[in-house]
Amino acid sequence: MVNITTIRTASNGLWQGDNPLNFAFPLLIVQTTLIIVVSRFLAFLLKPLHQPKVIAEIVGGILLGPSAFGRNKDYLHKIFPSWSTPILESVASIGLLFYLFLVGLELDLSSTRRSGRRGFSIALAGITLPFLCGIGVALVFRKTIDGADKAGFTQFLVFMGVALSITAFPVLARILAELKLLTTQIGETAMAAAAFNDVGAWILLAVAVALAGDGAGGHNKSPLISIWVLLSGVAFVAFMMVVIRPAMKWVASRCTPEQDVVDEAYICLTLTGVMVAGFMTDIIGIHSIFGAFVFGLAIPKGQFADRLISRIEDLVSGLLLPLYFASSGLKTDVAKIRGGRAWGLLALVITTACAGKILGTFVVAMMFMIPARESLTLGVLMNTKGLVELIVLNIGKEEKVLNDESFAILVLMALFTTFITCPVVMAIYKPARGISIRTHRKLCDLSTADQAAKDELRILACVHGPNNAPSLISLIDSIRSTKKSQLKLFLMHLVELTERSSSIVMVQRARKNGFPFFNRTPRGEWYDRVAGAFQAYSQLGRVTVRPTTAISALATMYEDICHVAEEKRAAMIVLPFHKQWRCDGDDHEKKEINVGNDWRGVNQRVLQNAPCSVAVLVDRGFDNFKAQSLEPDKVVALRICIVFLGGPDDREALELGGRMADHPAVKVKVVRFAEKEGLESNGLMLKPSPTKSTENMDREKEKELDEAAVAEFRSKLVEDGTAEYTELVVARNIVEGVLAIGRSGDQDLIIVGKGRFPSSMVAELADRQAEHAELGPVGDILAFSGHGVVSSILVIQQHNVAHAVEAPVSKMVRGEYEKFAPDESSSVLA
């Protein structure tokens, strides 16, 4: 038996004969590193199964503990000796304290109002029935498990009831996000019910702890003590809401959008308050984490709360919290579950927990007229266990209410019920993806559609964040016509789903606030201009804006974008290019902002899978808001040039240009490059794609369509002076001609087709390696930063199943082909 008071903190090192594993701090470093590495490796293995990280962390703890590796006593005594347990658990408890503070900070009960009555009723049923089932299981445990009857009768019943009735709010949010259900109605209902369930679980936990006393000796304790503990707990909550909450509102007011920097003293004061609140509830006799959770609830949601989350969540969630989950696993000895009787009890607990939670939720959901399949899905989702469950079990073990066998059975129950949630939901709930109304998949379709379809143009515009908004406003405003159809804009904020919980918090706020990011942006000139632009749109009556949010891993985000485009019957998707050029302060030189190649991959996949036409906006400062004016005699504010080479993509660009030309504040110019007679005899031609049939490459038909589109544009818009038209005949290379337009600075925006069916004029481009193959040959040379182009670029791809596979640009020199080769290392397009 080691006397912990003799353990020193740091060693003198191996050279002086000390074994670092016999000293507290070096051993803590080894334990922490081992836990993080194992849990991260398991999380990587379980990721394809959509399992939350908590599963990997608990399983990692079980593997490192006496159930697996710990069977080797030398390993257990050297890496996890008994004297190190209080040290590891103390560090883990600090992480737990701040994590529960984060949970309280993120739990916005006001966001549950839309599903309030329904969510509350589902939560109530989801707690009551499992709690009663838990009491029944507790009676069986006391008669069956040796030593289970040593704990106080009431304490044991309450702990078992709480253990079976809990829903893990943070874990559920992660699972919903993984399954792309977070922003759906079923996800909203599940989150509202889980929020109420979480609050109810904390109340029950406080009651359980108050009743527990010293567990096995709880028989001799006066009932008055439990009453005093509960009354003190109620007084603490009242004090936090009546006194501390107004004080924290004042602190939060010091962090306004106008004051971008938060005084460090306020952050330190708040973090100290977490520990003080924890200490207060520990004095009362309720676990310290209860105080941290209530303190988190007392802080108003907004910029200050977001800053706190961003400051501490990586350290807490990434480093300290896994220690707590792992310590739970280290205390779980599966070997204690011996014989058919014990495994039968495990099956009984799992069956009872699942049946009680799913049945209770299902019945109430059906009463609220929720369809049977969705009601069943809600029941399975509400059966998610996790953090709070483990806290209850650990407190029960500390208070000696649960012995080793009961603890192991209940930990495995929590693991199993959480593990099956994702697979079961994916099996029983597959939202309908099909729509019955035919989608107008390209702008050209609208020109030939009936009058009802002409009356409305639907565009899905995607943004990464506030930086994309000014150019988007300018583009949408230029498309808004005073003569043609009504414009309906679906504004989609793309949020990357990371392991950080704040990405989920952002979506919850977005759903509550409407606009995904405008409310999170510092107020100032930019904010006022953007807000004013959308305000003007709402007053116009000819443009309606519907905000939405997509939260997803970048690898699958294109599915969300394409699904919304299909569901909303969009004619075009507008995507921001992954690079942007902006002036920095007084410096007029534009600097490149790159959001990363992962976002480039999102664009590439959308281009490949989109159910409608797609436009990629390369922004070089296309944020001219003068075009917002409605005065018909307004001077030209935006100058737009369409480069026309021929092909379906260029015809789509011409159709968009025709709509823009109707705007009184937009001047459209079309520059058509025509090839000189006998060009192909000079040795330039196209190489057909081996996967394409010759009928899909009918150049004569394409030329006829090009001529018809140009003739229609000229008759409607050029002859009355609305737009300009210029035709340039080129002998060999169009590159210099195109770049001259971009370098001149005479145009605010240049619109080009992607050119998947390119003319032989662009075959000269086969000599160069494409930097951004997804923009097509012409778009790529205009977007290249080294060419000195100053205009913004809009690259358009027309939706056409026949041209889904690009025809590569080629050049034949002395009988040999040289392909225009995309950068295959980063491109997903053919």
C-alpha cells in the first residue's frame, strides 16, 4: 500500500536513477498521452459507423483498464497504479467542470419555443416511463446482485431510475448533425425534447445526490439533511438567476459587436466564477458540476458566450474531457459480469431502457400527429446516452450506491444504447429525396417555359461567411430584372461540421435567428450596407430571400447543396470560389484570401452532381452596392462583359446576360470570338472523349444553336441599344484577347461558360497545365492570379446530362495529341 503523501511531483531524471513512472506529473503525462492516442485511434475506426467520439473514449478507457490490457498486472501497476487514480480523476474533473459549463452555455432553452409544448411532452414521457422501469430493474438488482442491497433503498431506486431515463443532449446533437437531421423538423423536435430532458435529468441528479449521502451508511442519516440539501440547491439556482444572471448580462454587454476585443479580465472573472459555483454546490452537498452547469445557463447567449466557447472548448473537449470518459472505462471491469445471471441482467437493463424510452416517446409523438416512422425515429434518438449518464454512474459509485458489478452493467448499457442509435435511425428513417414537380434545370428552360414558370426565377446562393455577402448582393441585384420574372433567392450558409460543438451551436442560433451569420457579425458600415440591401429586397416585392443552413462534413456537403437545389426547384446554384481578392485597409493592392482546397472540393462535387446549372463566382471586389437604386434613369453602376465562344455553357451565360441587361443600372456587353476560316487546317482540332458517343459531339448542331442564341439576343437587346455586341475574329490564339478584357479594368464582371464542349479556338490552351480545372479552360486563365486580371469572373456550367463528362481540350501537332490536363491531384472532375 503506497502512502500518497510520499509521492513527489517531479523526478530527477533517468540519469540520476529515478524512474519517471514513480512520480506524479511524469506519470500523468504518460497516462494522458496514452488515453488521447487510443481514444483518437478508436474514433478514427468508428467514424464510418457515424459513432460519436464519446463511444471511442469510453471503449478506450475500458481497453486500457482491468477489462483488457489491465489483465497484465505489471502494466496496470506501472501505468495506472492505484495511488495515481485520485490525481488523474482530479484533472479529469476540472475538464468535466468546464465541459458542463459549456453545456449550460450552449443550452439555449429559448430556442425550444417553436417545439415547446410538443418537446416538453415528449421529454416528460421520455423521463417518466424509463424512470418507472428503472425502479423495477432496481428491485431485481437488489435481489440478484451480491451487495446491491447494502445501499439505501430510496437512493438505489432513484439512481437506477435516473440512469435509465437520461438523454444526452450534446451527444444527440452530434448524432443529428452526422445524420444531416439537425436542421430538419424531426431534429428540431428531438433537440427541444433533449433540452428539457437535460434540465429534468439535472434536477433528478441533484435529488439523487442529496438522497445518497454516504451510500451504504445512508440508513442512519436524518431525512431532514436531504431536505436541507434540496432547499439549498433551489436557493442556489434562484441566486444564480436573480443576482448572477443580471451581472453577467452587464459583463456580456461589454462585449458588443462595436467592441471587437473582450477585456481579458472579464474572461478570467467568468472562468473563476465557474470554479466558485462548483465549490458552492459542493459545500451544499450536490456535486460541483451542478454549479458549473447552472452558471453556464445564467450567462446570456450571444457574442460573449461565443467568445468563451471558442476560448476553452478545444482544451476541454480535446484534452481534459477524454480523461474523464477514460477514467470511467478504467473503473469498469467487464470481468465482474460473470455467469448467465449477470449477462441476463445486462440484457434486462438494455431491453428495459430501450423499451421505456422508445415506447414513451413514440406514444406521445403519435398523440401530436407525428407520423409513425418519425415517432419511432424520435424514440430511438431520445434513447441516446452519454456524458450525463456516466456522471450519474460515477457519482453513484463514489457514493457507494452502485457496486462494481452494477456499475459495469450500466456502463455497458449506456455504450450499447448510444452505439445502436445511428445504425437504427439510418435503417428506419430515410427522408424522401424525390419531388413530384419538374425542376427547371437551366436558365434556357425558363425562356421556353409557360408563363407560370416564367414568373419566378429560383436561385440557390451559397456562402462560406460574411466575406462572400457583398459580392453576392451585387450579383443577385444585377440579375434582378424590373421586366422579367420574380426572383426567389435561397441563401445557404455552409458550415463545416467539425468535432467542435460550436459549429452545432451556430446552427441552433441560425435556426432561431433566421439569417445564419448576419447576427454574428460586427455591426458597422459593411453590416448596415448588407442589411440595407436585404431590407430593400423585402420592400421591392420582386425578390424574396429565404435563409437556410447546411452543416456537414466537407466531403458530403455537396449532397446538402444538391438536395436543397432539387427540393426548392432552383434553376441555378451560385458558389463562391475558394479564393478571394480583397483590398487590405489603405493599401489598394488586392490580397488573396484562400479558404482552402477542401472548399474547392465542395465546388467540384457540386459541379459534377448538381441538378441544375451552376455558377462559380471568382470575387475580386465585386461589391458595388450602387445598383440597389430603383430609379429608372440611374446611371450605369455595373459593367458586365460576356465572353462567348460557343457551346451549351456559353449559351447559358448569354441567357443570364440577357436577364441582367433588363436591369436599368447594368450595362451588358457581349464579346463573341469567332474562329477564322481554315483554322483546323492549321493543325488545331478537338479530340473526342473516348467515353462519349459521336452524336453527343455534334458540332454542326451546336453551331446552329449558337447562331440562334446570338441572333435572339441581338434582336431583343442589341438593336434597341439595351446591350452591346462585338464580334472578334481570331486567327489562332484567343488567350491574349480574353486576358485583355480582364486586365483593362473596364468591366466589373466577366461571365464565361465553363466550356465542357469547347470550340477549337481554345485548343491552344492545351499547352498549359490547368491550375483550376473546374473553371474550364477560359475561366482558369482569367482566375489565375499571375495574369493581372482585375475583373471578377463568373463561370457558368449549364445542366446537361449529355455533357456531364467534359470533352478535353486537345491540340494535334504533327499527328500527336496533347491534352489540356486538369490538376488530377486535387480535381474530382473528369
